[in-house]
Amino acid sequence: MIRFEHVTKRYPERGEAISDVSFELAAGEMAFLTGHSGAGKSTLLRLIGLLERPSRGQVMVNGRNLGRLPKRKIPYHRRELGMIFQDHRLLMDRTVFDNVALPLVVLGLGHYEIGRRVRAALDQVGLLDKEKAFPVTLSGGEQQRVGIARAIVSRPPLVLADEPTGNLDPDLSREIMGLFERFNQVGVTLLIASHDLSLIATLPYRTFTLSAGRLVSDSGRT
């Protein structure tokens, strides 16, 4: 599903964000990406999402070399993955339903199919009764679950999450991780960046550790 081959990303103003990183994540795997602030976690996810391109090396997703992908094909690549952010990135002037529906509107789906998929996604994250609410009226945990519903509503085979529990208390963090585990159980591949080492340690999944842009550990647990 994902393969990094000696990948480096260098920024002119701040040098190398990741340096000579190599790893492979199989389809259907769930794994964590951890490391100190500034270690390169977000950059790595941005490379997979084609928000950035590598300076050196190859980033492969589903056999596709992202460094060589033409600009016109980037939207098609992004349709095959869901991205979840710590800050939710919700549209505060739109309802929960409209926020979750946005990827399906972009895909050009019909009104009936959009309604069916949005309600199914909201049901999965326990927010079916909030579809007409506005994000500003929701708690932080609820807003994060709206972001998760939006990421999975198009049924992508790959989900990337960047510090999805960073602003949540321990109970809500465990609840969010439980959602990810359920997605993984039905075949979704997940790569989750997190600094919550105590939570990660309780879960039986592979963990990649970055330090100063380098992959210093790949610990797998089954």
C-alpha cells in the first residue's frame, strides 16, 4: 500500500524535514507514527497525501510513484485516501451534514447517494443525531468525530491521521482509537501520527518512530 524508498524532503528555509526514510506498510495494516515535535511526522503524511513532493527518493502508494504523478492526476490520488487533522478543519458556517458531504459533492454523487453515505458515516462515529447541528455547538471530541466521518465517507482504502487525539482527554482519545480499530477491521489501511506514547503502548500495532527527520525505530507488535 505505502512504500518509502530513501525519501528525503528538504525545505530551502529550514533544511531537511525527513532524511533517507525507508519503510513499507501493507494494505490492511494499522500503524502509528511517533516522535518529538518537529521530528517530521506531518511532513511524511503530507508526502503520502501529495501535499508535498519528495526532494529525493520514491514515495509509492498502491504501486504509484507519487514523485512522478502529473498534476492533473493529483485529485484522483487524493480521492483514494481520507485525511484527518488535529484542528478538524471544519466549515463553521455549514452543518455537520454539509461538512461530511463535501467530498461526495466534489465527486459529483447524486443527492440520494450523498444522504445515504453521510448518514452511514455519521452513524459509525455516533453522531447521527447531530447532522443538522453546526460545528460551533459541538464539543472538541464531537468535532473530531465529524472530521473522521468526513474522511471515511467516500470509503477510501487508506486513511491518514495527523495527531487526531492531540486536543482530547484520555477517555476521548481511547474512543477515537477504537473507531480507527473498527475501520481497520473492515480492511482500511491506517497510518496515525501521534505523540501519545502511553496510549500507543496499550495498542497492539506497529509503531514507526522519527527523530530529527530520520526513522530510528520500526517496532511491530501482533
